[in-house]
Amino acid sequence: MKIINPYEHSITIDEELCVGCVICTLACPAKAIRVKDEKAKLIKSGLCIDCGECLRVCPQNAVKAMTSRESEMQGFTVLAALPSPVLYSQFGEMYSPNDILLALKKIGFDYVYDVAVSVEEVFIALNEYLNRKKNVRPLISNFCPAVARLIIKNYPDLIEHIVQIEVPRELSARAIRKKIAEEQNLEFDDIGVFHITPCAAKMISITNPVGSERSNLDGAIAIRDIYLSLINALKEDGDDEILQRSSGVGISWAKGSASKLGLPNRRTLSINGIKDVVKVLDDVESGKLRDIDYIECSICPGGCVGGPLVIQNKHIAARRVETLIEQYGSKSRLNTEQILKRFEMDFLLTKNLWEAQAPDPLDTDLSRALEMMNKIEEILEILPGKQCGACGAPTCHSLAEDIVKGEAKLNDCVFIRNKELENALKRNN
Ligand code: SF4
Ligand code: SF4
């Protein structure tokens, strides 16, 4: 069985901590995990979509997020932090978004950029983009890296539905890097730009982006990794510089519903959680949702506030986002004309680099592949069909496929093994 290099993906599994309970195997929507010798392993690099579900469900804390470590921030002359709007929802009512942006400066970032502003910029451009792309409906958001991977792997026909405007974190990174380079007369490589993220998928969208050549970011730091430092910094006195420019429109992005405020005159849907995302993509694929203009999809339940690397309960975080929307208003204060001018000049568009990623075939030789498919059906007749996961594969079909590929044995199935033992005992008696 090919075990992939863990650094190809946003998660890795600590074998010391893993007890082989198969909870992650059963939860993985991509069937990318197997348990072998009581240890979970990520297999087949083409399968994992970086959804973080395994990270969320592992009771042993054995699944680790591959986000940036402190050492990766060293060596830059200047550091910039780009917090996801989710960060604003992680603290009590006593701390405003501006207090939180200032706290990021207090813990060592030289520059901080309010990514919620770029969210508003994207939605102004998106309204115009919807006019340009009248013949494709519905358009689908591109900002959740796990949804993007799900589409290129499982829904290649929907690639043309994906919006090709840069995602907010990338626009923010481009803007802050340019500003710092000009202000400090620095080369781009001297500037370290880090996203403060609620999920590990953002890291893989930086190291291995889908839909663009390279990221403008240098890494991603988990919200939960800097939470304590931020709490301490929030308690300190500091200056009263204004860093927050966003309204409630940009902040509402944290709970996956920015389209409601950002595209008020369009027919939009906000979908979150892997099961609902899959259902909706199935519907789009079968042509059912052509009356919808835009679908905002997040793989995490509740939107990005439900990311696996946050601290706050997603319901409380969503409530905090609602309060912030009331406080900062449901209309963007950005200059629409200026943004549309940049959009007209294609400054906000991604390069068209979306490519379908077909799953690995059973065999490159067609007749051999057909033979293997028949063999899988034969093995499925023998397996009990209980889908229990006790063999270490998520379904009986996955075990049958692994057996045909020579990566598992029939008696990995505990029911078959028990039968074999019973028969052996009978023979010996
Ligand atoms: S959930 Fe997966 S990684 Fe965590 S202990 Fe169980 S088998 Fe191991
Ligand atoms: S990140 Fe998602 S797709 Fe990848 S192994 Fe974990 S549960 Fe499966």
C-alpha cells in the first residue's frame, strides 16, 4: 500500500498517539485513510481533499494540522498577519475587531491587514462577474480549498462554474506585500506574509494552490496556536491606531453567509458541511439549480467558524458574528467605482488554471482494469456488507478494492476471520 508523504497534505497522523479506533477512517469523505496494524495511515495522495474531518473527529488528538511553525516565520525582515474574519468571533464582546488586529501587532507582527476588506472587494467584483458570466449558472465560490479540491476530483464538469476571482486572503496578501515593499524599500522575499487560519486546508492552498500558479502567502498559522498570546496581548494597553476598515459584509464571511449581504439582489445559497456540499454539487451537476446565481460553499459545518483550528464553539462564534454585523453595518464602505475599475483591468481575476484530477485508475491497462472490477464484485459477494470499518477500510467496497490491488487480504475482514477460526476449531475437534 502506498503511504503518502504527509507533507503533501494539510494533515498528518501521529502513530504514537493513534490507537487504531477507525473513527477517522469512517469519517473521511474521500476514503483516504486505512488502519493497518492498529495505526491509521493516509493513503493515495490523490484522494485526500484536505477537508479536516479526520482532525475534527480523532478522539486521541493523533491527527495533526500541517500549519506554519514559529521557526518558519524567522528569516524575514518584516512580518505581516492576515487574519481570517473568523478571528473576530473568537473573543468576548469586550474586544472589537480593531482591538484584535492591534493585538496581532503586539505579539510581533509589523503589519496587519483586515482581510474582511478584501472580502467586500471580492463581492463588489463578483456582482459584475455574474453579469459577465450570464450563461453559466449557478456560479460556485472558490474560497474554500477543500471544496475546490472536491470539485476538481469528483465534479470535473463543474469547473467552469467556479468563480475565477482571487480569494480574499490572496488579494490581501498581494496588497500588503506591495505596500510594505514600497514603504520599506524591501524585496518581496524579505516580507513574510502569514494567514491566521481557522482550518488546515488554507495551508495546502498556499503550498499547493488550486487555480493559480503560486500563492502570495508564505504560510498559515492556526487560530488556536496563537490564541493565548492574543488573549494576553488584548489585556495590555496599547495605541489606538485604526486598522479595521471592514463593515459587517466582510465580517459575515466568517459564517459562510457573505453572499446574503454582499449580493443582496441575487439569488444565492449558502451551503456548509461536507454532506450538504456534496448534495448541492450533485444537484448542480444534474442541472437542478440553474435558477440560482451563486452558491457559497464551505466544507466546515457552520462555515469557517466551524473550522477545526478554532477555539470558540461555532454557534457562539456565529452569534458573535451576528452582533458584529449589527454593529458595523450591512453595507460596505469601499469605493465601488475604484474596485470595478481594477476588475475591468483584470487585476482581480485568477489565471485559468483549474484542471480536473481524475482518480487513479485500477490499472492503466483497460482489460486488466475490467478484470479487477469483476474481481471486486466477486469479493463483495463474499464480504458481509456490514460496512463496519473493523478491517481498517471505510467500506466493504474499499476493502475489496484494496484486496484486488494486493494491499489487503480477505481475512482482514473480522467476520471472515472468525469464520475461518470457527472452521479450524471444528476441524480440530
Ligand atoms: S481517529 Fe484515526 S488517527 Fe485518531 S486514534 Fe482513531 S484511528 Fe487513530
Ligand atoms: S483531511 Fe479529509 S479527505 Fe483528507 S484524510 Fe482527513 S478526512 Fe480524509
